[in-house]
Amino acid sequence: MIKMYGNLLTLLILIFLISCGKSELQIKEEKDAVLKQKEEQLKTTNEKAATILSKKYNAQIGWDTLDLYTYLYQEMFIDQRNPISFEGKLEDIIKLDSSYILKVLNTNRTYIAQISMNRERFVEFQKIFNSKNRGNEGCFVFQVSKIISASPEIKSDYEFDGEGSYSFLDYDFDQSLLIFKGDLIDFYVNETDEKDNY
């Protein structure tokens, strides 16, 4: 036991002496490199898990890189009954009667998913979502039942109509927002570095 503590003490002294020879800049660069490597490993882990989940259910991957009209998405997901693999950030959870609806914003911010699940499934989701090493992003595989295309834009106008200024809803036809609605099949919540959750 004494020999083990002696070896440990020797190792600590050696690490201390080696680190004393490095400048603060070198130490910072090494820490940054380790953090970057850790982030890359986490990203790779999450991407692999999303791919495995999507393949398990034969869900469509890469659909969000295509520039398709809404009817083509309707044919792909509703008419052909292909599940969608939707990666994004959980923005909100709504309770509606005995079911729950996850509102997920796609990473490129032009697609929204409204994914419904029953109470039992929500309890399972909540356990994973609330664990320490999980974030608020992930991959959600669901069966699409409806697709809505909208182009809303809220504008404010400073014209006076006798009573003051007013705001109005305008439609921007240059940018469409697609909303996918459907029922959850399965999900994966991304792993994160624990310090990101505080």
C-alpha cells in the first residue's frame, strides 16, 4: 500500500514538473484541443445513433437537404407511408387531452415537427430527456400524417390610422416554413457534455 502511494506521489510530482515547463498559452491550447476532440467524439456518437435509429425504421434521411415542393414531401411521407427522420431541437412540449405534442425545430430552421405521443411513451421520453448527460436536441422518427406550408411574417408599421401605429401579418413568398405533423415511432436524445447542461 505504501509503495502504491509512493508511485502515485512520484507520478504527481512528475506531472507537476512537466506542466511547469509549459507556458499558459500552451496549456490553454492543449485544453482547447482536448475539448474540441471531445466535442467531435460526441458529435460522431450522436450522428451514428441517429443513423442507426433511422435505418432501424427505414426512415427517410437527408430529405431536408432537398429543395422540393410541398406536394413531393406529401407524396414521399404521406402517400408512400415512409417514416421521416427529423433531427432538431426540442422547443416546446404541449399537453393535449391525454397525449403530448413535441415541437421540434429542424437544425436549418425552415422545418418544424409537431410530434404526438401517448402518456406512456411520454413518461419514457421524459426519463431520457431529463437525464444529466442529455441535451434538448435529437433525432425523432415519426409517421407523417399532415404537412402544412406557410410563409408568415409579422411586420410592424408606423403609419397612423388616427388611433396609433399597428402591426399586421404579412406573407413572405420567398421563404416557406414546412410543418410536419404525425405520431412518434421512436427517438434518440443527443448525449452532451455534462457541463453543457448547467
